[in-house]
Amino acid sequence: MTGLILAAPWSGSGKTTVTLGLLRALRDRGVAVRGAKSGPDYIDPRFHEAASGAPCPNLDAWAMSPAMIAGLAAGPGLLLVEGAMGLFDGAPPDGRGSVADLARQLRLPVVLVVDAARMAQSVGPIVAGFAAHDPEVQVAGVILNRVGSPRHETMLRRACPLPVLGGIARDAALALPSRHLGLVQAVERPDLEGFLAHAGASVGRQVDLDALAALATPLPDARPVPLRPPAQRIAVARDAAFAFAYPHLLDGWHAAGAEILPFSPLADEAAPPADLVYLPGGYPELHAGRLAGNLRFMASLRDRPVFGECGGYMAMGDALTDAEGRVHPMAGLLRLETSFAERRLHLGYRDLTCHSGPFAGGWAGHEFHYATTLRAEGRPLFSATDAEGTPLPPMGLTDGMAGGSFAHLIGPS
């Protein structure tokens, strides 16, 4: 049980591609390797799982207790944790929840992935500054990304004050297509295996894998923190429209004795008999017309407990307007109308309190969406504050046995 963290000075440095290449290259060499993703990210972990063949948990230093993080990180083999944003970037006002926080809690070394496409000797002070910024965060090595030529790499290596584990050349075939909310999902990539094979071969050839693995340090010996399930039998929507469910919650509920019953709204499957129907977030706005016509699915939500997050919440409303301005009827469980034609970013951690229902209690959560609320009438589901403790307007709606909000629950607060 050893691990290390792959971080970067800033977003867009290519951490995900480098991480996927390392996971696949190490797996191809017979190394027992697995990935983890820092922060509230649903998309990258599914790529990690495809690259390594092992489950990929989220490790969130803002929303999770140290015990929960240690329990999720524990496991056999080598753990590569992909950071989010820059190494020291976190929630306001002081950067809490950053990748550096995760490094301190797990006492893992950091390998800095530097996008070197537009620099040469300037890599020196950048790396030196990150290495010296916090004595409790050990920056142990560097991977140079998007290197232009062998001559360019030589200049970079000479200027770098830390061990350079490799230089990865610019390669258009290593680009990952994106849309709003992040990368195009792994489940939507028919070329995924070919991409991962190329990434593994390319990164494995250009990075010293033995030197990388030698930097890893032991992980804490810990057990998963038990989670109280919201119901005994939980029907969970799971397909390209509703893919944003945290595995640690579903696994934690299952470990506590709950039965998890997946079904596909896009395939017009009825929600199976259960004590609770859980509609996670995802991309219902991209499939709104199809969902509106899936009457078997819509009818199965009536007269039973239903909880929705973000995209699932939108699907519970009366209507959803897509990006082209077309209005689609939804399940009609809540007096809610949302629009993706009028886009505005909503982003940040949330401290939530639910006063009734299966999720009663305090929760740490996260909000990230572009949808606009056109109408919301009824009793709010959550009281909320932001990461700085500033009170926010009440979130979500509840009506009878239905409830939901734009927030994604991460764990008990």
C-alpha cells in the first residue's frame, strides 16, 4: 500500500492525460496500480478505472473527514492520486480542500506535472517556488509535459531544480475532448481503449516508471468509514444521462446492508421496486427529448420516494428547456422549470442541512452546473452556506415523497 500525488502549478497542464498514461503503462508492466481523484469530480475517475482496471475513489479534503479519506485511499498496490486545479488551489478564503491538504493528510509525496509548451529556463523558478512554498508538502519530482523537441527538453532539464522523471512530447493524439462540466464521458468514447493504449505506450516510453514508483510512500492503514444508507433498497439511475453518482456513497450504503438496484432511464427502464429512487446528476439536458418520451421511466417515479441531484433534480421538474430553446416535459414531481438555453455558472462547496426525509441531517456537498431556474415553487429541501460560511438562499424543493436540489452530496458534515 503505497501512493503518490500527481499535481500541477495550474489547471490545464495535462494531469489527466499523464495520469491515464501512467496508470495504463504501469498496468501493462504487471504493476498492481489504481487511481484516485482529488475533489468533486465524477468524470475523470471513470477514465482512471478504464486505464487501470481498478476502482477509482474521490478523495475530497474539504468535504471528507481525514478518516474517510484514509479509508478510501487504503488498498493494495500503488495508488496514483490525480490532483485538481493547481497544487495549492482550494476553496475560499484560504484554499482549504486543496491537493496540498490531501498531501499533508496522507503524507504522500507530490510529482509536479508542468506544462512546458511555452517556457524553457523559466521552469526553474516555478518548480523551486512550489517545492519551497510549504515544508509539509514534499514536491519530490517533475514530469515535463508538452515538450517541443529534444533540444527543448534538454534546456528544461538543465533548469529544473528537482529530479525530472520524464519529458512527454506534444502529441495531438493525447488530447481529450471536453464539453461543459468537463471531459466527454468515458462511457461515450467508442475509441477509449485505443486512446488509453496510445497514452500508455507514449507515457511509458517517455517517463522513468521505476523512478516514479520508487518515490511512492506508505499509505495509512485504515478502514472505510461506515455510512448510514438513506433506505434499504435504493434504485439508482445509471447511464450517460445520470452518471454523476459518487461510488463511495453507493459502496458505503451497500456495505451497510443496503441493496443498490441500477436502471437506465435512457433505455426507458422503469425504476425497480425500492424504498427510494435516486436520480444522480449528469447530462439530462443533452437527452431531454428522449427522456420526455420515455413514458415507462417517467411513470415509474410517481407515488414513491424520489431524490434527485442536479441533473436528476431537473428531470423531476415540470419542464426542461434545452440549449436550442426547446421545452421538454419532465416527470412533474416538483414545481420546477429549468433552462439550459439561459446558461450561468453555479460553482462551489456547500454546507447543507436537510430537516426531513431520508437525507435528514448535515451534509457537505458541491454545486457545479450551468442551468438556470425559471420557476421553483414549494418548500425548500436544504438550508445552505457556502465554503466561507456565508448563508445562501434555501436550496432545492420537496413535495410529498419527492425532493431534490442542484447540490451533490459528498458526505455527512
